[in-house]
Amino acid sequence: MAIDVRSILVPIDFSPNAQTVLEWAAHLAEEHECPLVLLHAYHLPVDFQQLEGAYLPPDFWTQVKNDAAANLEKHAQALRDRGLRVETVL
């Protein structure tokens, strides 16, 4: 029985282990000839979650999103350079 893989969702947190996960996902994408979808989800650090009324600068989420988008695109481009189809999602 063959598995029909249509795409591979790769959650990425930009931690030191992220590159290993990306390599494994790239191998699977090559094997199954399918695209990768890189996904980054962000949450507030514990310090902010525990402080009632913690102050966040007005552009905090915009900067977080822009930084994540740039980082995702960097990883995606490296995979595209290897001939893989890749999209990114924030």
C-alpha cells in the first residue's frame, strides 16, 4: 500500500534543531515529490504572560511578524535552491 503524500507541513520555531527538522522534511519532500509548507507560530515569552499589564511596544507584533517572515523566507529560499517547492505561512 503506497502513501499518497500531497504536501508536508513543517512547523519551525527557529530553534537550534530547526535545521535538522528542515533536512528531514526536505528528504521526505524529495522522496514523495511534493511541496513543503513552512509554518511559524509565535507566542509571548513566559515573562510577558506572567506579568499582569505587561507593556508591549505598539509595533511589537508587526516587528515579530516581519522578523518571522524574513527568517521563514531565508529557510524557504535555501530549500528552493535545492529544487524543492516551498511556501511559507505565518
